Amino acid sequence: MHRTGKLAMFLQALCGLLLLAGLVAAKNDVKVLTVATEENHGLERFLRSAKIYGIDVEVLGKGTKWTGGDMNLPGGGQKINLLKEKLNELMNSGDKEKIILFTDSYDVLFLASLDDIVKKFHAFPDTRVLFAAEQFCWPDTKLATQYPKTEVANPYLNSGGFIGYLPEIYEIVNYKPVSDRDDDQLFYTKIYLEKKLRESLKISLDHNSAIFQNLNGALSDVQLKSNSSTETWPYIENVVTQERPLIVHGNGPSKLTLNHFGNYLAKAWSASEGCALCAEKRIELKDDKLPTVMMAVFIEQATPFLEDFLDQVLTTDYPKEKIHLLLRNNVEYHETEVDDFFQEHSKKYATAKRIKPSDFITESEARNIAKDRCINSACDYLFSIDSLARLEANTLRHLLSSGYDVVAPMLVRPGHAWSNFWGAVNTAGFYARSSDYMDIVYQNVKGVWNVPFITNCYLAKMSVFRTPATKSVTYTKEGIDPDMAFCASLRDAGIYMYVSNELDFGHLVNPETYDISRTNPDMYQLFENKMEWTTRYLHEDYHRNFDEERKHLMPCPDVYWFPLMSTRFCAEWIQIMEAFGQWSDGSNNDKRLESGYEAVPTRDIHMTQVGLDRHWLQILKDYVRPLQEMVFTGYYHNPPVSIMNFVVRYRPDEQPSLRPHHDSSTYTINLALNRPNVDFEGGGCRFIRYNCSVRDTKPGWLLMHPGRLTHFHEGLLVTKGTRYIMISFVDP
Ligand SMILES: *[C@@H]1O[C@H](CO)[C@@H](O)[C@H](O)[C@H]1NC(C)=O
Ligand SMILES: *[C@@H]1O[C@H](CO)[C@@H](O)[C@H](O)[C@H]1NC(C)=O
């Protein structure tokens, strides 16, 4: 018993060893070859996918000059010649049963191990060489008629991938001389179409994409499964042939689709693991070895809340001695503000340069200047920021440590799907939506995404732009916007651009309605740029009104007192009224009213006159109504209605006070806009029934009291200066 047990164990171990030896042999028996004459992002991605699946690839032609034609035009004979050289060498070493797997590189990804690929190859009956197949007969469409008649998904040969035995492939590549500039696909196609050769060499096509999936023309056949319930890692499925391809090729115009798939495939990302590729690429920033960055700031259009933007430039979390500042402003309206900023802060930076409106430099020229200055100097990165981009202070550091060469922080208009990237482009080069665009925008998926267009803010590593292949990168192209020209030239140069939504990096402001003919135009941006607006104009203690333990101030019976708007709001609000200047004459005749008659007239300006009525009603709805509901419980009216919204001006030589009266309202609000005993003397409001006055009003603080019956009141005499208040009769 004992002995046989040992023997069995021994035999088992032996079998294991033999099996292992067999596997190793199988691996050595397959040679994986590709051609790449330059190192670029496509090659990097291809080699990574090989590494993920444990595939050793030999890259042919590295460092040699590519003479095989433009990548987008016919050509590629050089690939055959490089392959021929290698196969001659292998034939001499004599292993006749060696398997060769050849693929293109820049637009190809491995999706499986070599064992899986070879297994599927062996499953093809009577086949010694298997070529990829596609839907288009290319480059010579006339040859389509010469193909053997088959009803299949992919009838025609594609030379971007093939697998087969060494002797047969050797014979194929040596069949005829081929010039570097000849088309490789045409060369292989002609051999395949010779029936005798096809049969003697046992050449087949992978019509169903069992191994090779070409994406051109097949986009509706191929589905990316990025969140399967059974598999951790995303994969692609050909839903027509029911195959799960093992090698994917973004041939022809499908390169951008491959870029999209590449965000997920080859274990780049998964729903459970997140962005594995991001983790691989991340590098550590060492504080004593921080790269030098050119921060190129572009103010190309009148921009809401520019002051906040300049502040953000200044407070970027990065040592200024490591930053070359290039400050470009092309908006005369902003020039004083920008110039003040530059005079005050430029000396803090390593270097600083200005481009002014008076320099008459176009946007694309200005952007090229920034890029070229950075390329031609000791500058490691270009960090380009448009004035619409509002960033968290740590954005630059995060992007630098991401390890990506060209990467934008994802920025979105709050509450909208408008962002600073496109998920796809259409054939005309304009915006198209990708299937995952909304998931990225809403951060349902997080990671760093290869996309065809980025704008408004991005980091670019300059070493990538110092190669011959990238000489053509430019912001200038007739008839299209500079950012579109830039991204198109990056795509042409094979430079990948990415958008990161790993963190909340900030957002975009919306300049669409920004009207610089207004006084204080930011004040009018409540709807388009609410985030900036509330930060600047809402009272800093507004939200504390709702604290549980807060005791509400009640200076007179049922008269409540709340902090509502900031002092800056008050000052700018007054400036808008005074700039408008058409105060009413204080008579009973008032053409602004439907009735034409005002019983208790004041010197005032209505919000309808300065284009702020919609804004003020929104303030009532969003910020005043919740206060009312809190203190006058049980009364709900949403949205509050108010027809009379106006600023009143009291001064001794005009109208210094207002006689006792009732307001025609359910409740009245009275917002103080300036300071008693500083801007004016006297003034205040007296509630007659209670013999109670409020005199020590505070700018930005709101008095709220019932209208009509109980709160008969008067405006007290102003003896000096000018007093301004903002009044609404709510729910008349
Ligand atoms: C993936 O699918 C699961 C279950 O259907 C879902 O709960 C999850 O949100 C999905 N994740 C992503 C990133 O789409
Ligand atoms: C109202 O109050 C003031 C002081 O607060 C007082 O001097 C005055 O006599 C009061 N008037 C009436 C009618 O009670």
C-alpha cells in the first residue's frame, strides 16, 4: 500500500513536469513579431497588453527610418521586408514547426494569452496560415469578385494580423520582391487569391473573428462588455458571430474606437478594480525634484468672475520658482484687472511674460507661442489653463503625478453635461457622444480616459513634443478653432490625450450670457454661474440661519432679522442703481405700475428697470422663502410672488422719510444696503402699533415682517448722507 502510494505520487509529479515542459516548449514554439519604427503611445499600449497576457513580442524595425508610406495611406511593404529578414534568420535555425504570430502594433491590443490564441488557431480545420478578415476589400476593391464565394461576416483578407507555421509564412513573404512603399495588404491578398497557392499553403481567413477582430466597418457587430456580472475584466464580443476575439485591431478610421475600448480592455479598468492602468502609471512627485512647468493662462473671452480665476492662478499649490508664467489676455474689458495682477505678482515666478490685447496676436498664435516657448526651453510641462476653468489648488500636482503625457482634469458646468472633453468625434471632426460619456461626466466610472478632444485645461509633457513626429502639432488650422486644430494634430501625430475624473478637480464657468455692457456684470450671473455667485454674494453666515440652536433675532414683535446677502452684494447693488440713475420722482403718478398710481410713493428704482427682477425673484425663492417658512410656520407659498421689488433712496434733500403706511403684502422684506452712522445718519423703520424702531440696521441683513394689518410702519428721517434699502412686497 505504502509503496504504491509513493509510486503514484512519483508518477504524478513526473507527469506534472512533462506537462510543464510541454507548455514551455509550446511557448518557445511560437514567435510573436511586430513592426514599429517609432516609439509612440500606440506601441506602448500594445506592448503593455502583451505584458498583461505574458506574451513576449519581438519588435522589428525599431529605430529604423519608416519608408513604408504615410500610416493613413496605402503602403507597408516595409513591414514585409522587415519580417522577411527575421524569418530568413529563423528558417536557418531550423525549427520547421515553429508558429509565427504577426500583428501590427500601433493600433492593436492583445486580449488573451498565447495559449488561448494558439488553441483557437489549432481549431481551424486544414489550416497552416490564418489571416485576419474584414468587411472591406482593400486597397483594391475590384479584387472582391475574385474571392471564393462565401456568405460570412468578414469576407476579405486583412494583413494586420496573421498566425501560421514558419515554412508557409516564409514562402509567402518570399513569394515576390516587394518594395517598402508597396501595400502589404495587397501583397498578401494577391497570394491568397491564387487558388493553387491558397490550397497548397493551406491559407484560411478568420471570417468570424475567432482570433482577430478588425474594427473598421464592424462597430455595430462588436460590443464592449465593461461590467459583466460574471467576469471581472471587460472584454469584447462579436455579437454577429458570437465570438470573443483575442486580438483587436483598430484598422483604418476605427482607431478612435480602439482608443475608447483601450480604456477598458487588457485589464486596464474594471468595475470592481477601478482604473488598474492609472495605478500602474502613477509616479511619485518628489518635492526636491519637482518638474518645471510653464503655466500658460488664456483669457480669450469676457469671463464671469475673473477675479476668482486670477486668485486661483495665484493659489495653485506649486512653488512659483518652478513656474514660468505666461499670461495672455485678449479682452480689453479685463485688461486693468489683469495688468494689476501681473504688476503685483509676476516677480514671484521663475519668469513671467504677458500678451496683451494691444499686441494683436490671435488666439492660435498665442497658444503656439506658449507651446513653442516651453518646447524650446528648460520646461518639463506645459500647463494650459483657460479663464473658464476653475480648479482645485491640487490639480497641477495630481496631473503631474498621474504619469500621463497629455492629460486634462475633467471639468463640467455644474448641473449640466457640458464638459471640457469629447468622448468621440464624428467624421467631420466635431463632437460625438461616446457610450460612456455620461458615466464619465457623472463619475459613475472613475479613471483616466483616452479621448479624442480635450480643452480649457490640460497638462502636456514637453519631451513628447520634442520628437520629429510631433513637429506638426499646432493650434493653427484654417477655419477651425485653435483647440480643435490642436487636438486634431495630436491625433494625427499619434499622441494620446486623456481626461481624468479620478478626483473633483473643479468646474467650468459659463460665459454665454455674460454682458460686459452692464454695471457689475457678475451680479447678473446668478443663473449661469450660481456657484461663483453664491460664494461672492450670499452672506457668509446665511446658512447658519438654519442651525438648530440658533436664536432668531426679533428686534420688534414679529419682525425677524437675518443675515442674507454679503456686504459686497450691497455695494455692487447700489452701484448698479446709481449707474442706472433713473430714480422715480416721488409723486403719486407712477407709469411703471399697472394702475399708474402709487399711494405711498418713494424715490426708487424697480428691478425690472435694471434687468434684475428675475434674479431677485430667484433670491426670494431660494434664500428668503426658507427663512419665512422657518419663522412664520404653516405658511407655504412657492415660489413667492412679488410684483414690487425696488431699491429706495432716502436723503435729506430729496425724500428723507416715509409716512406711516401698510404694505400690500403677506409679508414684507427690507434689506439694508448701507451703514447707519457711516454712510448716513438717522433713518430706520418704526412699527407704530408696538412703538418699536429698528435703527441699527446692518448691510446685507434682512428685516421680515407681516404686511397689511398688524405692522403699520414708517420710514424714519434721514438727516445726513444717503440711505438705501431693497424692498419686496411678497405675496400681495
Ligand atoms: C456594474 O453593475 C452592477 C450590477 O449591475 C452595478 O451595481 C454597478 O453600479 C455597475 N458599475 C458600473 C461602474 O457601471
Ligand atoms: C415710544 O417709545 C419711546 C421711546 O422708546 C417713548 O419715548 C415714547 O413715549 C413712546 N411713545 C408712546 C406713544 O408710547
